[in-house]
Amino acid sequence: MFMSPAKILFMFTLMLGTLISVTSTSWLGIWMGLEINLLSFIPLMTNTKNIMSTEAALKYFLIQALASALLLFSIIIMSSWPNLPLTQNNIFYTMISSTLLLKMGAAPFHFWFPGVMEGLSWENCFILMTWQKIAPLMLLSYVLETSMFITFIILSSIIIGSLGGLNQSSLRKLMAYSSINHVGWMISAMTVGENMWELYFLIYLILSLSIILMFSLFEVYHINQNFLTLTDNRNSKVLMFLLLLSLGGLPPFLGFLPKWLIIQTLSELNYQFTIVIMVITTLITLFYYLRLTFTAFLFSYTELKSYSTAYYNPSTYLLILVLTSLSTLGLPISSILYYML
């Protein structure tokens, strides 16, 4: 995908746009970086072999353009009339937060996210789930204030992200709702501290990369394809099972570490109601993660010839092994290092 000069150029400008937004000292520079990032990702999304990619690119462009226009409107109003009574009530900060939440696909601004994911390749899905969230999350951390609005965003993201994935047969939509759920956790971590959500995002990036590499390796896009593929490949079945348990936040896997820290810190701040909702919805997400592999453990499906050529790329499979080992042993190693240091 990234071998042609055009793709390399667009990937470079994609990363450059995010870096401009994150490092800019003015809101206008932030807006410019977001626009460069948007216009770089659109050509990467389009694929002549996939009809749905054009629709996904158009949806993504319209939503991101709307969010950018609202962001620019809020910035201009706030800069032109700094003494307006409205600015004292944080209405414009709420508007800016809403545009950033729309850009990252957090609930209840998530309506575009699963539909766009459905039309993309696994590589682009990974970029949309991880890299494209860096700039909006970082900018949101600049203006974030603990309020009823942010609490509503956190609760709606974790509830919609967990319930939305229950009736999905498409793996891409399932990963989209999983991403919405994790965004809710990241925003809750953001209310606790800067380093907390960055740790969560880093671990989420590692786990998402592992699972998407697995899906991309076997070229599966639906749950029934996953059953057929995993039946014959027992090692891959175990690896997928471990990765999904870690992504769901089950101890003693690495995915449990950031959730453990967030729950502990929120409990010290007396957010008991939020913690209960977060834990319950995490169990729901764990259910639809397990559904991907549990049936493959219990039943024996007829293996189709098109799925019998396993391990297309040994180097990719080796990377999956390394990432799975990191996911499985990450929490014990982190605990040992913490007590040693």
C-alpha cells in the first residue's frame, strides 16, 4: 500500500499535519494542521478495487470539513470578541470540545465512524482508529474541564461503544464500536492526568496493531470468515484469543493495566457511579470480543480451500507473536519493574 511515491508523500503530510496541530501555539495553526491531515488522508482512503472506499472517503471528508468549519467559527468568534458574556460561560470551549469530539468519532458524534470504517482496508482502519485520534485528543486535553458535558460524553461513549458492537457481523464495524468505547476511557483518563491517557493510548495502539495485523494476514472482514480461518490454524486461534482478552481489559494481560490505574484514580476522586458504568460496559465489550474466537474453540467448521493457505507473510506472523507476548506478559513485567525501581 505504501510503496508508491504518492502514498509515501501523503503519509508524510498526514503525520506532518498532526505534528503541526499538536505543536502549534495558536488556534489558527491548529486548524491548519488538522486541514493538512484531512486532505492527506482522503487520497489514502480511496481504492479503485473497492467501491465502498469512495463512499467512505466522501463521508469522512464531509464530516471533517463540517467539524473544521465549526472549529474555525468558534476560534474567530472567541478571538474577535474576547469580552463577550458568552465566553465567560465556557460556551465556546464547549463548542471547540464538540468539534474535536466529532473529529475523533466519540459518542454521541459517532454516527459517521462505523460507516466510514466499513469501506476501508485494514491498514486505513488502523490509521483511522489510532493516528487520526492523536491530534483531537491532544487538543481536547488543552481545553478539557471536568463538567456535566464531559461526563455525558464519557458515559455515552462507553455505553454506545459496548452496546453497538453486540449485533455486528462485520469485523470492521465491531472494531469501530470498540474504538468508540476506548475513546470514552481515554477521555476519562484525560480528566485524571495527561500521562494517564497517553499510556492508555499507547497500549491501545499496540493491541489494535496486533489484532488488525491478524485480520489483515488472513484477509478476514466478517465473523464467519474468522471462524473458518481459525479452525485450521490452532496457534493463530490462541494468539487471537489472548489479544482480544487483553483488548477487553482482562487481568493479567497488558490491557488491564491502564484500566486498573484509571479505576483506582477515579475511585479516589469519588466517581463511583462512573466507575460502575465503565466496568459493566467493559464486560459487554469483552463478550463480543470473545464471540470472535469462542465459537472457533467449541465447534469444528468445514475448512474452505481459499482459507487453507495460512501464514502468508512469516515476518508479519513473527511481529504478531512478539506483540502477543508483550500483551500477555506486559502487566507482570510492569509490576516487577515498578517494585524493583
